[in-house]
Amino acid sequence: MTALHPEVRTTDTLALDAAAQDLLFREARTANTFASEPVPDERLQAIYDLVKFGPTAMNAQPMRLVAVRTPEARERLVAHMSEGNRPKTASAPLTLIVAADTGFHEHLPTVFPHAAGAREAMEGNPGRAGMAKFNATIQLGYLIVGIRAAGLAAGPMTGFDAEGVRAEFLEGTGQEVLAVVNVGMPGPDAWFPRNPRLAYDQIVTEI
Amino acid sequence: MTALHPEVRTTDTLALDAAAQDLLFREARTANTFASEPVPDERLQAIYDLVKFGPTAMNAQPMRLVAVRTPEARERLVAHMSEGNRPKTASAPLTLIVAADTGFHEHLPTVFPHAAGAREAMEGNPGRAGMAKFNATIQLGYLIVGIRAAGLAAGPMTGFDAEGVRAEFLEGTGQEVLAVVNVGMPGPDAWFPRNPRLAYDQIVTEI
């Protein structure tokens, strides 16, 4: 409640406990180096089993992931990353290629069963690819929170040759690449000093 | 650990406690009706003070919010919502117009201070509007989690006349509308039965 620590107010007004707030947002940081400790498959599965419940339009869930673990696959990916993103991507124990499935509508009869004809209507909808990307990007937000919920650090990146990554890993799938996210325990000097956040009144207009 | 409750595994493998998992994802639901209980300004401020720490490219933080509370502003907004979204938007105590600020680069000297010339470079970058929308959409994911962290229900919607909402509320701001999100305590019969989620192996490809 002191002006020196304005964040403390947050803890008092939210339902989420302070330790969870710290884990997911306040103390979580984007990692730029990673320890060698592996991220087992069941950990990624647990992350997905949590974040899959985040809402999407028509429950479409268009986000898809390629989990890059093998040295061969990692080498293929690193070649498409921008210079500054190569060392960290080469050393992360797990890297996720996050994509949007423009063919998400094929699952609508299963995931949105009460809307008869939704798949057919979406089939010819020119906004379908945009809808896939928009909702998969919201899911990327959930995913970053979920990685942190697993006690892991995320390193989301957009600095790469998106068309190269698509052609290398997603040819023929109807998926578009959104981001590449390194995942693991932070290594030495894993983060830069935290940069400033915009103030509430720069973000919110009350009407 | 029983096949009847596969979600229980999640709790064992994540660092986030089970109550927080439930609050943010597992028991949280998209609300379609709202109680009249108001959402005070300090609650929205606490949500922002938490989710502002979510990462964005170049720390650009392009998401902007219009907080609609007054009956007059609400009426103007409801007129642009699609038919099925009108009653809930008319009755929510707080509705957020979530937008992406294509002029986010003006803040780069403050929020990304070590990158000299970033504002100037971004000024003429034809990808700037796309970058604003992409990163603000990731922030929309954080925001939905943050609303739930406050013990509130979110009702995110894309069913509205986006150009109409932009012209009505954001003319001259350089902001593009992404979504409209109702916020409040759930009202009677606030949600439909939970729809199915896709299975891990439908989402993740291991390589």
C-alpha cells in the first residue's frame, strides 16, 4: 500500500494468490539462456492440459505446436532463425513452433457440436485464415502463461524467416507460423533488466 | 492419476497450485450473463498491473482498452454488436473494447530504451500495424487470464461490426479493434456446458 511498491495493491484486489501472481507475471521473465535440464514430454502435456481450456471463438482451438527436441530438427530450425536468436534456440531443451491451423473448421463438428453446418459455413468463409491466426495468437498468450505455470521459462520470438519455417516444417498442413518459443529452465544470465511498462492511464480510456 | 480424471495429472506436474489452475483455466468459463455487482476501477487497475508484465515483442505493449461503464457509452457500443451479443453486453457491469495501437512505436524510447533508433525504424516499417495487432492479441490472452485472476468472469466476443466500433470510439487514435470483452460476476445460467477440447496428439507434433 506504499507508493514505493505500487504493485502490492494488486495482491489485495485479486483472487489469485500472490505466489501465483509472481510465478505467472510479476517475477516471470523472458529467458535468453537455458540450462541443459530437459523438459519431458509429460511436462508439455501437462501445460497443454491446462491451457487447452482457455476460450477461443467457436471453441475452434486453432493453435498447433511442433515440439522440437532432436538435434537434427533443432539444426533445421536454427537455420531459419535471425542471427540474434540462434544461440538461445540452439541451446534450449525444448523449442515450440507455434502455428495457426487454417483447417481448424474440420474439427468444428467435434468441438462446437451444437452449431449444425458450422464446418460447411466456415469452409467457404474468406475470413477463416484470419480467424485461425487471431484465435491461435490468443492461445499463444495462454501458452506463455502455461509454460510459466509449469515452473519453466518461456522465450517467445518472432525474429525468424516465417516462410522458411513454414516450408521446412509445415508444408502441406495448412498451418501458418506465428512464433517460435524456447522452453526450459533459465541458464546463466538468462534475462536483461526488466523494461518499463506503460501506465494504466496510457492504456485505459474510461467512458 | 486415475483414467477417470485425467486432468489430475496436471496438478502433479505443474508449479502453479491446483486452486490457481482451476481459477484461471480449469473451472473458469466464458460468461454469457452477468450479475449487477459493479467492477470498480481499482479492480481493473489491479488486473492491468498484473498482466502488463506479460511479454511482447520489443516490449511494445500495443494493447489499449476502452472501459465502457456509463449507460450512454454502453448504448453506443451495443448498437454495433451482433444480435446474439446484445443482451449480455447491455447487462455487463464493465465492457472492454480491446484494441491494438498502431502508433505503439511512439513509446519505444521509453519501453525499449536500449535500442536507439527503434522508433524511427518502426515508423516506416510496413509491418507495424501487423505487429501491433499480433502482440496486442497475445496481450488479450493475458488479459482474459488476468480477469479470471481477479475472480471475475470474462466474456470475450468477436461478433460485432469492427469498423463501426472503431469509427464510434477510436476515430483518429490509430487503434484497431480486436475484441470486445464483457467483465463481471456471472449471472444466472451464465454458461453453456463445456465443449470438448482437442487431444494433445491433435495439437502437438514431436520432432
